[in-house]
Amino acid sequence: MSLKARLAAGERALGVLLRMPGEELVEMVAVAGFDFVLVDGEHGPADVVELRRHIAAAELYGVPVLVRVGSAEPALVLRAIDAGAVGVVAPHVDTPEQAVALVDSAHYPPLGHRGFATYGRAGRFGLVDPRAHQERMRVETLVFGMIESPAGVREAEAIAATEGLDGIMVGVADLAASTTADDPPHPDQVRHVHQVLADQDKLRMDIVNSLAAAEKSFADGAQLVVYNLTATVMAHLAELRTARLD
């Protein structure tokens, strides 16, 4: 089953946010038994060749890859999915128009206008029936937007209602950075978006830094939870360093 089908069937998925380059880390995440990898092309280098290698490494273990692209990057959306990613996560979706543009870049017609090709990895280098490929992409591609500002929170209902947008991840750090004294408290904004997702039966992805936070997110209704590997590893390294007596 595709990751999208598994989520539709009620499964919950645990993943890792990984910044390139780190193919061996992709393998380690897969061997450890995680459900998916989220490769970061926003804050990572977004090298398309390295991205393709990371996706190929994950596929050897049967682990699906989502790619976080940059803001308004339809070309990277196309290349990531052509390379075999099962979907994309796009930051800074503040309006329903931006959500529509995101879906448009990720899907073939009639839902979007992504350039059609079967000769990449996703089309098994041309050895697939074009119509079957088009239908598989329609039913298996995952599209997530990130709400990361008070403006996006205010538009959460309209953004979530966008046809073809499967879910939302709240970018809690950016939301906190952009929240002013005139906005509702940060926790209230996060809860509002999560309630909108529950009301509209859209997928919720949370990003966390610890096991306890992951357990809390799942208990609170998140269908996907992703560890920020950098934060998790650095916290562990900082703890290990305390063994030095000085």
C-alpha cells in the first residue's frame, strides 16, 4: 500500500526530517523501522542530484520519501516527484491561492498542471503505461502545506479546504517568530489549525524533538509525526558531553 492509502486506512506514521547530504542516515532511519523520511530541501542544500540519491536509497528499503521544498518552488516539486518522492511539503502557505498553486504544481491534469513524463524514476524510466502512471500519481501523491504565520492561521479553513491538499503541518518555530502582541497566543493559534484539520478530516503532521513530544502529538490526533533529526541528535550530543569532568 502507498503511504497515502495507509493513512486513509487509519494508520499513523512516524518519520524523520533529514537534511542533505546524508544517504547513510536515510538507511539508518529505514533500518530502525521508521515509516517515512522527510528530506529537507528548504533549509537543506536542495541539490536535485543528491535528492535523487536519497530517494533511491530509501526506496531500496521500501521507505517512502516526502520532500520539503522551498516557498513557491514548482520546479523542485516536479523534480522531486519525478525522482520518486511520494509527495511534498511546502512552507509558508498563507493563503488559499498559494495552496491552489501548490496543488497545481504537484498533480497532473485535470487536478493540476504538472508536466507529464514517464521516463523518470517515478515512471520506471518509461516502462509504465502512461494512463496507469497518471492515475497512480493522482491517488498516491501526498501534498502538504505548512501554516507558519498568523495570516495563515486566519486563513486556515480556506487553505485546508483546497481540493488536492491532503494536510497541513504547523511550522511552530516560524509561527512563534512571526506572532506579535496583536495576535492570539501561539498555543491558541496552533490549536485552531489542528481543530480545522480535525473538522475537515484533513491530515495533520507534527514536527517534534523528543519521544515524549511524539507520543503527545499522536495522542492529540496527529496522523503523521516527524522527528527533527538535527535537534534530536544535538540534544543527545549535548547530554553525552556532560560526562566530561571539568
